[in-house]
Amino acid sequence: MAPGAMTRFTESLSDAKPVSFWLDDPARPSPEPALTGDERCDLLVVGGGYSGLWTALIAKERDPHRDVVLVEGKEAGWAASGRNGGFCAASLTHGIGNGLSRWPGEIAKLEELGARNLDEIEAAVKRYSIDCDFERTGEIDVATEPHQLAELREMYAEMAEHGLADGSELLDADALREHVDSPTFLGGLWDRDGVAMLNPAKLAWGLKRACLEKGVRVHEHTPALELASSGAGMAVRTPYGRVFAGQVVLATNIFPSLVKRLRPYTVPVYDYALMTEPLTDEQLAAIGWKNRQGLGDSANQFHYFRLSADNRILWGGYDAIYPFGGKVRAEYDDRPETYAKLAGHFFTCFPQLEGVRFTHAWGGAIDTCSRFSAFFGTAHKGRVAYAAGYTGLGVGATRFGADVMLDLLSGERTERTELEMVRTKPLPFPPEPFAWTGVALTKWSLARSDANGGRRNLWLKTMDKLGLGFDS
């Protein structure tokens, strides 16, 4: 890339605030008071992101008399739940390709449960009057290289073979550019109904309000420090008090689990995004996008992009940064070199938008596991349930995970707990320096694959065979 071009691209970032656009909102609710002293409850939920909020809300929906407490280390929705792209997908398996490769025998059931879960999210948004800009627009997987177009056709054929292609449509270059116009687009696969767009922070804040209205006691700025058995229940220590609970749900995702044996199963991967200023009518007309679908390109190092309610473009992805040692630290949330790279990619995709400026640039950690979709389980003789490892599609799948955790705590067999996906776990990651070396080698190999017509080297083929890997 020529230095002059890079200068133009970085100039577009000169006023960008290093904070999530979604969280930078004057309507952000005030935090609930921190826990002081001791409390007792039937169910304690640890974590105030989507996973914890859905669990607390559904627990009260299932049994309005259940006494539920939720504790959050900072503020509800402040981490991944308030920093993502706002794609709410039906997929529970991080895409149908991943699901077909891992659970081919139950993929139809997983797709059915995922579609039902998305319908239930939409119903809850209406039921609780959550103003989160929910739009059931679908999503288009875009090919920008010939081999990606061939891969999309193969995926569509495999979906059709399994009876899963209803609601999906292959688009050639002309058809795709009727929806969204970019000179880089060669074709796409449109999932018409399986993805919604929403404002992720407003969803989290709306779920928090719904929990409070249902009688959940919420304590923010209350990190859970220690988990231990206490008589027939559990005790969780916080900085200024304790919670004694009959049952506990751990909804901490990327943050170190209070069940220490689970920590090797996830690693943090830092993802970054930009948000433009609102497009003018003329700028929007230049790119079309009249149906407002979410978009994602089909490279290994992929981008995701979508329109906000006020016609900004969110543009994220590509780089996926794993910090040595797997630490989660605030300083990793800001990465100017990635912002410059993303800005260059944005204007390559939409050269007709040259001159548009970015108002926000931010990052955050995704909880990744080696199978790229959530895993579940219990601890402490069934009194503690957990879910983690969503790998970037948690806006929708966390609601399903909440149902699974509550099912597991009930001790009853359900259609969810009988799933192989729920009954099995991914392989844990190795200790350092092997984890960092493996991730670095995989990222290098994925970049080589993108540059070489999608051909996978021996390392990637080995990772595929083992069911392991790394994905941005």
C-alpha cells in the first residue's frame, strides 16, 4: 500500500474515540449498588453480560418465586456484550460449516434449536419493550476471491444435501451488488432469516432492566473472588461481602473461571472494530445496501460489517490478537496499528466512500475454545453450572446457553442436555509457550491460505484432522 494511501486512511481515524460506539451513549444506565455484607438466595449468577443476564431473567420466568441475585465485576454489558458487532445469529455452532464438521448427526436439531432461540430473543425484545434497534435482516457471506465463491457454492450444496438450505440463496456478482455495491464482491450466500442486527449495549441494558423488574437483585462493581462449598449450597466471596446460594451459575466467559480446572479450555482473542460517522443520503445511495443485511467476507481472516440504526457502518474483524500468556488487560483494548489496517481495508471495499471519517475505534476480548462454539457443564456435585467458549457468536447463543445451564442445575434430561454438543467438551489449550506458538503458526498459515487460493498447508490440515485451529 502506497504511503500516500496510508496517510489518507489514517487521517480518517484522527478524531476516532478509543471506546465502543455502543457504550458511548448518554442513555447508559447508572450502575446498581455494590454488594456489602452477606446475602442469601436460591440462585446466584456471576457475570452481568448476556450469558448472566439471560440466565437470571429466564430463571425468574421459569419460577417467579425463585430468589435470584446477580453480581457483576464492573457494569452490565461493559465487556464483550457491549463491544461486539451487533450480529444476533441463530447459529449455535459458530456457523453451519463448523456444526456440520463436528456434529453432523445432530446438525438438523441444532439448527432447529438455534432458529427457535432467535425467535425467542425477538419475542423477549418485544415482551420487555427493549429498544435495541432489532432488525431481522439476515446476513450475506461475501466472496471476494474466486476460491471463496467456489467454497460458498460447496457449502450451499452441502446444506441442501442435509435439508438445511431453506431460507438461503446463492447470489452472483450482479445480484449481490444489487444489494450492496462493492467492486470487490464476486458473489455471496444470503441467509435471509437466520441473523438479526441490533444495538448490543442497548440489549444488555434492556435485559438488566427486565431482570430488575422481575425482582432479580443486581449488584454491580462486585467481582466474585472465590467460590466454595457451604453446607448444602455454595458461598461466593466478594470484596465487601458474601453470597450464600443453593445454586450458582458462572457466566464469566473470557474471565478466569472460579472453577480453576476450566481455565485451560478458553483463551482470549482480541478483536477490533471501527464505526463511521453517519452516511449522507448520497453516500448511502452510492453503496446501495437498501435491505440492510449484515455482511461478512469469506476469508480466513475475515471482516464483518453492518449498518447501524443511524446509517453508520461498523467495520470489524481481520486481526485476531492472542496475547502471550492469555492475559485479559485493558491496554489490549486499543490497537492503533489494527485500526489503520482496518481503515485501509474499508476504503478498498468501498472506494466510493472516500472522505468518510471514523468516530469510534475499539477492541475487546472474545472467549475462544478449540471447537469454536460453547461448552457446558457442572461442578461441585451439580450445584454450579457454567458455559463458555462462544467464540464471537454469543449475542444469540448465550440465551441458549442460559437455558442449558438452568436445565443442568434442574437435574432433568431435556432436548438440550441430551445433545452431544452439550455432553462433550473441547480439547484444552496447551500451556505457554506452546499455546502462543501454536496460535502464531496457525494465524500465519491462515494468512498464507488466503493469499494462495484457499490452499491449506500441512499445519492447517493437521489442525483440521484434530478438530483444532484458530479463527479470526
